[in-house]
Amino acid sequence: MGQFLVRRLLWLIPVMLTVSLITFVLMHTAPGGPWDRDPGRRQIDPATQEMLNRQFGMDKEIWFDVDALKKGDLLGFFDTQFISYMIAGTVDGEWRCGFICGNLGPSFTQRGMMVQDIVMTAPEEHPFWDSKAGYSLRLGGLALLIAIVVGLPTGILAALKQNTLIDYISLFVATLGITIPNFVLGIFLIIILAVWLHLIPVIPRDWSDPRFWIMPAVVLGVNLMATTARLTRSSMLEVMRQDYVRTARAKGLAERVVIFGHMLKNALIPVVTILGPALVGLVTGSFIIETMFAFPGWGRQYVQAIGQRDYSMIMATTLIFALLIQIANISVDFIYTRIDPRIKLS
């Protein structure tokens, strides 16, 4: 197990490097820049742009400084935008450690603040869960809970009642959940619950009321719920035809023991495969939902950063989400061994 974990962790290095390179290239290839317009929508004069470039290290070369190498300055050769952000470099004349030290960089739009302070620091005297990252994690966790609580029983019941009305209704609902885009469902629910029935405000100003979380959580989790239901049904139908299930029934075991002790445990393997990365996907895929509901989470901040070319926020968010997905994949491999002892980490 130790060798497996070390090998998988070492694989994180090339994966994160590849993600950072692609993100960095796309950011600088896209037209425009962080100084085209400031957050107040006022045009910035060239002198101010030059000063801001020095302050944020935007006056450096992007990849490598060949001129510094010609002068014999080896440190200057590596003191570039990409390496400064990822490893270490000079920022406003001072050497700072980069992303590998947990420094997510200064925000280009909310000047004077670091990215980690913006997204991971809650208001004074509030816990971490009241930060932007905490809000997104809570919303993703609630959406995952809805997907599991509804999707698993629906899939099990549909498999046990195959080719009955219950099965047909379950398949119909699951198909709708997969095919309808979540932003379409979000608009539909806003029109019904907020505009017609006035049960909740269109854009809540205070998210401390748990009722306001239900609609974005349902919209975010309905697709995973439908996928979980269909996958659970197909896995259960496959397991039901196995010899060990017939043997368990022939031994006189109670149907409850056969279903939950023999069938469900083996049917959960493909379901767990999607649920691990799905949690991260719910957090990272909530950009549209958070923007639609004006939810004060990290996803909405990410969308705003793309529009404002806040390079540090874009890089930090993309890399952290990529890291979370890799950790989720490793966790799924360990869960496999708990569900099925026949699976070994090798």
C-alpha cells in the first residue's frame, strides 16, 4: 500500500505541471489583460499599467529570460512569470515562494489581497465554512448527499422491480435528470418557486437560512442523482444473475441479507468510481449554478476572475481543483479495497 501511495503521489507532479502549463498558455493567449479595465470600469493610463506590471511581476519574461542568461545571471534566467508563480521569484523586488509553498499569489483585481485570503478566509469571528471555499464545499457536499440519498434507493428499487411501473418511472425520471442541463432546470425552478409561488427570493441576500440552499443544491445534484440511479440499477441487475446470489438464496438467507450483504456491496464498485471524482466535480462544476443564484462561493469568484483576467485567481483555482480531483481518484482506489477484498493495491 505504501508503494502504491508513493507512486500515485509522484504522478501528481507531472499532472499538476501539465495543468499549470496549459492554463498559463491559455491565459496569456486570450485577448486582453488584467489592466485593460480596472474593477471600477475606468481606463488605466499607460504609466499606471507600467507601475502595476512591476508590482505584480508582469514586466518579466513569461517562460525564461535569455537576456539574463547572456549576462551570466542564472537566477535571473529563471526569474520569470511562470516560475515565479509556481516555484519562487521576485515580486515587487522581494523574493517569495510560489504555489508549491501554498502561496496562491496576489489578486490582480482586489489589490492588496492574496488569493488565499479572498477564497479561504471567512469574515471575522466566523469559521472556515463561511468563506468562499467553505460555501462551495458545503454546496457540493449537500448536492452529493441528495444524489446518494435519492439515487441509490431509486436504482436499487428499480432493479428489484425490473420491468414494472416503478422501474419505468425511475428510468424516465433518471433520463430526464441526465438530459436536462442544470442551468435550464435552475431557471425552471426559479420561475416556479420564486416568481410564481414566492416561496423563496430570486436572489437571497443572506444565505444563513438553510431553505435557500435547497434549490441550488437540487439543481447541482440532480444530474449526479440520475446517473447514480441508472448505474446502480444496471450494476444490481448484473449482480443479481451471479451464482453466489443464487447460492445465498438457496441457503435460506433472508432477502434483506442477500440484497444488502451480497448484492449491494458488489454493485457499489462502479458507483463508487464516479462518486469520488463527482464530489470534486460538483464543487468545480458549480460555476454556472453559483453565478445563476448569486451564490457567494469560489465558483462564482472564478467566473468573475476569468472576465477580469485575474491571472493569480485563475491559476490558483484551476490548480487546486486539479489537485482535488487527483486526491479523489486516489481515495476511490483505497475505497475499492474496503468494498471488495479481492481488489489489491498493486
